[in-house]
Amino acid sequence: MSKVKSAVITTLFVIAIVVLALFSTVSWPVAGTDGTDTLNSFVGNIHLGSDFTGSAYVMLYPEGVISAADYDIVVKDSANADKDKYEKKYSSRGGVYVANEKLEDEEGFKASIKKDADILNGRFGRKEYSSYSVALEDGGFAIKVTVPTNYTYVDYKNEGSLTEISNTVSYLMLNGELTIRNSSTYEGSKSVLPSVNDKAADCFKDINLYSMAGNYFVRMIFTKEGLEKIKPSVTEEASAYLFVGETYLTGFDLTNDALGNITNNTLTLNAGKSAAQDYSILLNTVINGKTLTNSYNSAAENSATSIVAVTPAFGEHAPIYLFVTLLLVLAVAVALPFIKYKKLGYVCAMVTLIYALSLVCAVMLIEIQITVAGALTAVLGLGLLLFTNFYVFEAIRKESLLGRTMQASIKAGYKRTLWTVLDLHLVMLAISLLLALVCVGEAAACGFIFFIATIASYVLYWFTRFMWYVLSSPVKDKFKVCGIKREAYDED
């Protein structure tokens, strides 16, 4: 290859890396918006775990249980008309007050709350959070749900909203059976099913989440008998409405048009990612008999769900610390090959930067939540890439010391290491897939990250081979380019 071709190919790759690096790390105002709209960097759009952007929690109190704080607000106010009623109705149990009627079977009541906590644990476990907890509190009379805020750095910097979490909690804590009714208002509505003995849950074979090309859907798979029961009623009423308990599931109406377009007894309804997850999880558990025993509210009776934000475990500036730390690791990974392999370090630097940028793009697009473990997994993948290249380089060095030319050494070195490198990457792929598909939460996220990192490492192993040829072919003293000192006779 001539020097001109070598220079052109190298320049094109460098330009592509620089452009991608700018989009990955730099944000700038959008022209024509006076700086009000910003094109945020890829890094700024990566979702971060509670380690870096904090978590949020909500206390769920079953009907008949209130917090001590809410009890005191009423009882300690002598002018409150409900003061005497509260004193007679509730008895103290640790940090909460429980209605006396619930205490007639105290152990049974607590057992029902524990059963609900187990169901909620299963529901929140399917939300793909990197970490979460559903725990009994206040002697087993309340449930505390804690989830990561799932902010991107941009959200965190702008004090993002907790609305998404509030909506998720509001839906996943719904109790009651699934019904299909003739009005979007529960009061005065009735079931559209022909018989009072027909259960809406029996009309569905499955309800699950479906995604395609970045769009998310709730996929309802009807039984043949269930569809035959629903269709005539929907035709008569023009539309039917889904309820869980007494709560109307907004936006998931069964209309004539929707039922008319059903394929293979399957109806697919579009929604945003979080909403589609919430509805599919809720409906799937309900039709499979996993319904909550109690109805829940937050810290006060009849109040809206109250979400409390918690600061990050590593402090307010944790995302900055993460970014700086990863940049330092990347700088070391770029510098080491220059020290050991001289000009060949340019190839290693390109490969390292391509690896980092590929991982940033993949994590952002797939919306994997980055935690400390996820960041360490990405670094581990970088270690696999560096080990692979160094292993091959040393094999080439040994071949050159036997007196072979550089081109012959490169061919022999890659041939000698091919199966070892392939086997290593196959093993890493198997481990990462096992983590991603079998585990949940943070472990699954780490599995996905390492899967991407392993594929990138193997592809870049061959990219290094190509760039070695591009950079060294127009150079007369190829050993000098690669920083390899000959001790044997040089056949050139």
C-alpha cells in the first residue's frame, strides 16, 4: 500500500473518531432556539443508577393503617373535628397506627401485607431496574418500595421529575381483579361479558411487553373463546374499557377498530416505554392470579402517592467523579501501548477510543442503566481488548526474533494466537449471555455491557490487524514502527 493510500485511510478513521467523540461528550445549543434547546451529548443521555443520581422511595400503607405523623396531625389539634374519632378508631403499633377492626386478626392482616409485598417484589423486579427493594416496615404493617431515579446526567443536572416513578408505583400497587366494562367511569358501569360468571382474566392467554425499532407495545393475546365473548359486546357498546379493581387503565380501550385489526387473536397497543412496562406487568400478574389483597395509599389516607428522593450514595457530584475516573482509565489505556510499542501505539489508541465510543453509543441506545458494577464491567471489557492486542503483539515479537520478516511475523503471530483469542472471547460471550438472560437487575445489566464489550473486543482485534497493515506497509523499517528490536539476523 502506498503512503498516500495509507494516509487517506488513517485520516478518514481519525476524522470519524473525532466526530463521534464530539457527539459523545459535548453538548451545544440548537441553532434558532436562542439557546433554549440543547443537543445533549451521548454520555449525558446515558441512564445512571442510584449510586450516581440517587434513589426514590414510597411508603405504602394498607387501608386501615396510617403513619404516626399523620395520626399526630389530627390528634394533637384540639380543634380538629376528627380528633376523638381517630383516638377511638386507631391503636399504636410501632411507627404506625392501625384500625382496631384490622387488629381483630392482627397476624392474618400482617400475613396479607407480606403476601402483597411478595407480589409487589415480583412486579417491580420486571421493571428492569438496576437495583430496587420491596421491604416490610413498621412491624410488618407497611411496605417500603425503593427504586433508582433512572436519571440521565442531563435529568439529574436539571433536577429531573419523579413523575415516571410515581406513575409506575401508582399502577403496580393497584389491587383487584381485571374487568372489562362499558364505561370509563366505574360507578354505574357494568361488565361487557355476557355472563356474570365470566371472568375477564379468562379471556386472555397472555399479556406481555413487546418492543420493535425503539417503540413499545402492550401485546394482548386473547383466547379464542374470550375473543368471541368480547367482540359482540364491544360492537354493541362501541368500546370497552379495562379496569383493575376500580381503576380505569387510560389509553387501553378495546374499540371496534382495534378488535377488527386483530391478527392471530393478538391485539397490540402502543405506549411509551415506562407505561407499556407498567401496564403489561400489572395486567400479566392480574390475569395469572397475582392480585393484591389490600388497597394501598401513601403516608395519609386517601392521599396521592408521595415519592421521596434520596441523594446519591457517592455524593452530589458522583456522575462527574465517574466521568473523570473513566477518562483517566482511558488515558492510561491509550498511553501504555505508546510506551511499549512506539508508533504502533497509534493503532492501539484508535482501537481503544473506538471501543469506548462504541460502548457509549450501545449503552445509550439500549438504555442500560450504569452503576458502579456496570462501569467496572466496561473497564473489564477494555482490559480484555488490551490483553488480546498485547498477547498478539508479543506473539509477533517472538516470531520476529526467530529471524522472520515483519510481514511474515504478523501472519504467523495472528495464526498462532487465533484460536486462543477466539476461545477466550467465546467463553466471555457465554458468561455475559448467561448473566444477561438468567439474572435480573444490576447483574443482567452487567451481562449486557460485557456482551457488547466482548463483541467489540473481537471485532477490534481484526481491525488492529488491518490498521497494522495500513500503517506499516509504506514504511521501510517496519520493526522500528512497531518498537520491536531484532536480535536475530534481519532477512530484509
